[in-house]
Amino acid sequence: MTRLHDVPQRTTLTLDDDVAASLQLEARRTGRPYRAVVNDALRLGLERRATVEREPFRVEARDLGLRPDIDLDDIEGLLDAIEGTSRR
């Protein structure tokens, strides 16, 4: 039985100029074929992405240092405190 990764797949990629230049430089530096350098770079990127464990996003409540007479749940009262009752 033939597995997908045993059969090379030809595809066309449009690379950003800086990425293509870095890949070409690496191929020249190592004396390896461009195709091998591209495949290794893709594998490395995909493996790294799969193994990155991220911490869950957490929000820590902090005291805003507000005056005790200001209630952020009371919008009308807040506007009155900031702008005065003449705003209406």
C-alpha cells in the first residue's frame, strides 16, 4: 500500500521575496537541493506549530482605584458624576 507521503506531489507556491531568498541562501550554504530545503523548512514549521502548548488566556481582576461613590454599572450616575446633571 502506498502512503501519501511516499509519493512526491508537485505543486506551485508563490513565496514572498524574502522567504524565497532565505531558502535559496540556505540551499547554497548547505549544498542541498532547493526542494529539500523547502520541504525541511515546511516540516519544521508544521512540527513546531503542532507542539506549541499555549497557556489558557486569563484575566486577573485588579482594583481600578475608583472613588467609592462611582458605580461603573450605573451609566447615568457615572455620566452625572463626570459631566454634571446639566448634561441632560
